[in-house]
Amino acid sequence: MKTNFNYARLMGVSFLLLIIFGFFGMAYVPISLYDYGSAAHTLTQVKANPQLLRYGILATVLMNASSLFLAIFTYRWLKKFSSTLAVSAALLLMTGAIISLVNELNNVSVLHFSQHSENLEMIALHLNLYQAGVFIATLFWGLWLLPVGYAFLHQSRWAKLIGILLIISGIGYMLDSLFYLLWYQKILVSDYTFLGEIIFTIWALFQRKSEFETNYNALPEKRFPANFLR
């Protein structure tokens, strides 16, 4: 059965929703309420505005729902070009979304302990677990951009720039994650490398072609086995 879905535009819509919900749920709300160095200060902030944390939890759940749809649409968009890249991108993004969804239970726990027992040790524990969970998910959010960016390198002219910027964005997320997980340092490289995602979202929203198209002769056959990328 032939469908008329424009997977590129659906990707763009999903990515746009991801950015909107993600900014609120994973940036604005934690910055407003959480002090990772002080459970007592966090308790005071959350008790003063518990509804904001509830909105943040909901926004993050919606962000990850958007991520799952984005993974599906990315797979459908890429699969004719390369099933390997399509499956890789979808699985990596889905993995990050699932980790992030499970990680939201730490926010639920912070809300619970702030409103009931006011147990500072448990609040501190779940704050640390939440922060670690974010950086674990961030690793996969960086990795999923690499196959998408690689695919763009095999389009013509200026579209290759999107591929390069997406790969840079992915590397930024990966560096953030690795520095935190290995050395407990927040370097936040991704704060300066996200341009590729913005351009990719805008590009996708205005695409007329539903699926990825390119010249297969551009594939680096000398470096890969014959059907590795097909």
C-alpha cells in the first residue's frame, strides 16, 4: 500500500517538538529548581513551586515521545539510501529516549521526597542519579546524529554542510557525556555545537521529497564492503 507521508517533513515536525519540549523540561525547569550541590536548596525550590517540576516531567515525557516518532520517521526517510544507517540512527535515538524516560523517575522521586518525607539524603541521591542519567542519554543523542550526518555527506554541494554540522553536534554531545562519566566534569561543548540540529530541522520542514535521495556512486566503496551501507 503506497502512502503519501512526507517522512522528511514529519522528521522536521518531530525534531521541532523535541527541541521545544526538551528546552523546557530538561533545561529551563532543572536550572530553575535544582542545585546539584545542595539538596536543602533544591528542597526549598521544589516545595515553593512543585507544579513547575510536574510540568517539566510532562514536557520531558513529551520530548521523548517526539524522539520515538523522530526515530521512526528517520528510519523511513533513510532506509532506501542505506538500511544500515537507517537502523543505526533509529536504534540509537530510541535508546536515548528510553534511558531519558526511565531517568524521569528520579524527578518523580525528588518531587515525592520534597513534598512528603523531606529526606535530604534521598533527594541528593536522586539528583545525582538524574544528572548521571541525563549524560548517559546524551551519549546516545550524540551518536544518533552521526549516521544522519554521514548520509548528508553523500548529497551534493551545500547539503554536505548540514552533514558536517550534524556530526559536529553529535561529537559535542558525546564529549559532554564522556567527560562527565569519566571525570565528572561538565564541559558543555554541546551548548556551542547545536547549530546543525537547528539547520537540519528547518531543512526537513521544507523538504518536498519524502525519502533520502543521493547518487550511490558517491558512496566510498573502496573503504567499505560492497553492501555494507545498503
